[in-house]
Amino acid sequence: MTQPDLVGELPLLTTAELPDGTRLPVRGLRAPAPDRFLPSGSGPAPGPPPAPVVLILPAMGTPARHYRRFARQLHDEGLTVLTVDLRGQGEAAPDPAGPRPLDHGYRAIVEEDLPAVVAAVRAELGPEPPLHLLGHSLGGQLALIYAALTRPPERPCGVGARVGGGSGVGVGVDGVAIVATGSVWYRAFGPLRAPVLYLFQLLVTATAAALGRWPGARLGFGGDQPKGVMRDWARQMRTGRYSAKGSARDYETALRALRLPVLAISVDQDTYAPASSLDHLLAKVPRARLTRRHYTSQEAGRTLDHFAWTRAGGALAKRVAAWTAEEETAGRFARGRVAPGR
């Protein structure tokens, strides 16, 4: 029997509002601001940069509130941590199972929704804190695509960060962490599972097309989803390539050019995202600065699977926090702010 989650709701930080009326509430916990003032209070003094920000993107059909416990564990490690629902899930109304079902797909999420969310976060927190996306399952796949499509983050000159340039669908991020994530290409799951998965994607496509949505809450997979999301999901399962109906952008080419830091964490007993599926996904980002880790049940202190890690993420939160610190230090070295040996 599943135990009730007694972790309280996270405070509302801001809300991204889309032209069609969709509202994407962003909740989170802020890290304390660094002390940058002289003892006399006469003005600002050099000091540590603001704590990194981690924005959690959930799995398909998984409300953002599912990550509240893990968000608090990340916050305990000194990070500013935010959560947001994917469109049609949790607080992100309208509901695709409602009287007016949605028909958005990957294009709307990575080219409209996430740019609006990141812009709202930057408007609230300012341009200086390093911002990392942390995606679970489908959220991890979409996080990589978004990062690949965006321009570099813009920062105030004089604080030692990159100055933005180039073009993209929105403001960029500083890195991407993916947990329990992998490509859903059917061949990446081995010869025994591949035929079943190929047939499953045909069933998903046909069901979603016939009903106008995917009734995942009733069928036990993926939650209720618009047919557009399931169409794009099934296409990637069938072809191995990321693309989106209605998009003029080449997601695969963008992924191959991605140069950001990427932390990829697999977990024990994950049948939805086994190592072979993660291998296929990471092969799409050959230029990324990759750090790969595996989270074990022994380290977590309980049996893990594709979802259970969110309730036993204390040790994992320490890994993520250490990675953000290492990448920020590496970035400061690269920008000449930190002298070797200091």
C-alpha cells in the first residue's frame, strides 16, 4: 500500500501565462542570498555568486507535487529549487481530459511553454544565478531538447558570466541534469522487449487518434495526455528520432550541437529507462560535457525503480548539488574569474 505523502506544498514563486490562457504555476524554495555588503553597510562587496537554481521538469503524467520531497532535499543542500507542471498536468490547466481536450505536442512544450517558464523564473530571480534543468523521464528528454534549441544565457557584464548571443526559442540554461531518463526507441530496449514496444506504440497512436486523447489514467500508463504528445512520443519510439509536428526546427541537429554540462543519472531497477535507452539518448549529445552516474538502492537506503527514487533522494540530492558546484567552479575558471590554485 502506498503511504501518503506528508510533505507540504511548496510556496508559489511565479506563474508563466501563455497566450492561449494556460497558466503554469512555478513553485519553489529559495536559497539564502549571499552576503555581499561591507560591514559598514556602505555598499556592495565582492562575494560568492547566488546559489544555483534547479528547475524540476516532471515525467509524463506525473504532477509536479510528486517531487516536493526531493525538492526540499535539494534545498537542504543549498540550492534554489523550483517545480512546474507540464502543460495539462497537475496545476497546468486546462486539463486534457476536460471538456475541451488539448492537442499540443512536443513543439508547444519546448518552443512555447518552457521559454515562458524560464523567462518568468529569470524575471523573478534575476539573470545572475546559474539555472539548471533537472528532468525526470520525459521531462529529461524535453529538458535536453529545450537546452539545445536555446541561445546562451544572458548575464550582466562584470559578474563573470557569459554574455548571451546567437538565436533560439528562449533564454538558455547553464546545464541539464536527467534522472531515470532515456530514449524510448523500441530497439534500445533489447531484442526481447523491442517487438512488444513496437506494437505498443501502434496501439497508443491508434487509441489517441480515435479518442482525441490518451486515457492513460484509466489504462495505467502516462496519465491522461493529448493525442499530440502521444503522437510525438510514439514517433520517437518508432523511429528513434526527436521531431515535433508543426515545428520548423531540427531537434536532432540541435542536440548534436549541444555543448552544455549534462549530468545523467540512472537508477536501480528502472525498467522504463534502462542503461541501453540512456545510452541511445546520450549518443545524441556527443558534444555535451557529460557526467554519468548510477544511483543504487544501497545508496538510497531503499529499493528503487523509475519513480521510487523521488521518495529516497537524499543522497541523490547531494550528488546534484555537488555537480552544480563543480560546474559553476569550472565555468568561473573558464571565464578567468578564479585563478588556478585558489
